[in-house]
Amino acid sequence: MANSNKLQVGIDLGTSRSAISSSAGQRYVVESYVGWPLDMVARKVLKRDVLIGTEALQNRPMLDLHRPLERGLIKEGSEKAEMAVRELLRHLVQLAIDGMEGDGEIDFAQVRAVVGVPAEALRSSKKNLRKAMDGLVGSLMIVSEPFAVAYGLEALLHAMIIDIGAGTADFCVMNGRYPTEDDQRTLTAAGDSIDALLYSAVRERFPEAAFSTHMVRGWKEDHSFVGSAQTPVKVTVPVRGKPTEIDITRELKVACESIVPPLTETMIDLISRVDPEYQERVRNNIVLTGGTGLIRGLGPALEEALEEIGGGRVRVIQDPVFVGSDGGLSIAMDAPDSDWEKLGVPASQSLQGSSSQGGGSNENAKRPASSPLSAASGGVGSRSSAAAGAPATSGPIGADES
């Protein structure tokens, strides 16, 4: 449906990476890190008050670095985390504004944003997000992340979405209407839990090896697997200062497979709660997405678990980076005015030509939408963005999402 707002955006605010898709046809992804210079020397070197994304990671020795999202939500009780999330959101909205061409000056009040949160996010968590968005957009809608994915992929009837990112694994059964609380689940068995187990296991086996959590995350993203390893997983780390190759195949296998039992248990439990005459359709229409969903062999492992209840099919989204934000944009384009929450944004505030406070670098990935975006007439059943599902094949693990 058409509306007077100049810009609609969908935001996938992820624990590890965050993405935004805009009605101007642009999409961006940034690492969910924000950092402030530690002291006067760092500030002089960096010539910046705040750094965001990959630029913050690359300069972390000089920064008070924050990864402000935990399990897909703003860290509770941390004032710095709240500040960091606001900077991250400001940066994302600014990228979307800067991607517009020929539309003149844009006020904050003319931006509508749909933001995804974990399926079982608490009311207090949503309140914190509203607070962070206040002043950055004129209208806000908060939806569950797997619902946004389902909407963008048009997996709206007799389907299950399993969205596994860094912080959470979110489930949603779609029955041709807005999902209820009973249709959704959130688990913490996700990318970060794999990282923690892998770190501990490698530390225990190689106590003299020097490595960081960032290195461990990289090993997982490059080599993760469930089942049999195609080749031994060997990485190089300093041991007493000397670069040394170590074999982490066993540790990586155990860490990655740790999420399989809770995933399969939740998947089967949700299917069992579907109306009996539709359970077979849902079993054969399961979509696995999110960065952690790309672990090699995870899709087949879930299909194997489905054999216990009559079999099924799991389709793996091969490029999940923008699936959540594209879905949010689809909702933003279709939603009636009555579905939006107005935020207190002074209409005189303008983003055009400005930059996020301190800004991030332009290294943030910019990907044009795969087809023109246009408004469509209403309802859950319609779709307006080009959030197409990818082939049902697995590959090397990609970006962890929320």
C-alpha cells in the first residue's frame, strides 16, 4: 500500500552482524560492534569519536569495544550497551538515507522501520529497543525475527522457519496468519554457544596455545560441520610465540553438534502441536536460515530427526544475510497505518547529508536489492520486496545473525 513516508526500512539487529534493507533498493550489513577511543592518544590516532562495524574490530586495541547485543537483545543493565546499540542503529539508518538518490532532504519523522527481535523477547526488551529507536525513526514496528523471514520468503502457510544466528535459534510455525506465542520458540543453542564450547575445548587440549574469541569465531565460520569432516580441520596459533599448527577437528565437531539435540527436540515439539491434518505439510516445508544455519550437514541432520515422525524436508537458505531485513522491509511496505507505533521525533531533524556520530567506515557491505521494490496492497499474504529464497543446499558457514 502506498504511504506518505519517504523511506521504509527493515532492520535485522543481530548479535554478530546487523543488516538493513530500504525501499530505495539498497541493502547494507555491518558487524555489530561499536567502540570509543580509550584515551587522548587513541582519539588522536583514530580522529574519530566512535567507530562502528569492521572498522571498530580492526582497531579494537585502541577502543573501549562493545558487542552490545546478547542473545539478540540489548544487554540488560549496561548503559554503554544502550549507547552502543543506539549508535549502531543510527549508523544503519544513516546508510539507508545516504543510499537514496534524488529524493531531497529526509526527516527522521519520514522513516518507518520494522525491527526483528527473538521470537520470545520479553516486554522489557522490546521497551529497551523502542527507547533506542526513539529519535531515529518516525514510526516503528517490532516483530519476531522468524516471522519477518517467513513474510519475506512468503512461507506463510503450513511452514516452519528455523532462524539460527549468533545469539539465538528462533522457531516460528506459520498458519496463514500472524503467529501467536504458542507458534514460536527461542533457544540459546546458537553460534555463540558453539564458540564458547569450542574455545573451552581447544584451551583444555592445547593449554599453551594463544588465541582469542575472535579467532575461534573465525575457525567456526570457515570450517564448521555436523557429521563427518571432509578433511581434518587444522589451524595455526602461536605456542610460546612460535606459529604452530594444531588439529581441532574433534573439538569443532563436538561444539557444532551440541546444538542439534535442542534444535531437533524443539522442531518436533512444535510440529506435534500443529493441527494433525496439517502436520505432514509443515514437516515438508521447513526453512533453515541464519548464519549458523549454514553449518555443513545441519540441514540433513534435522531431516534425519524428522524420520522419527514420518520424514520431512528442510530447505537451507544459502545466502541468509538479508533474509531478515528483506522480510522486515516487505512488512513495512505492506503494513497499514494502524499497525505502526509513532515515536517522538521532531520533524525538523534531518539525516540528509549528515553522518552517524563519529560514523563507521564505508567498508560496510552494500548490496543492491535483486529487483525493484514497490508497495503492494495489504495483508499478511502479500509481498513487495525481492526477498527470494536461496537454493536448498548447504555450504561453508557465513555470517552469524540474530
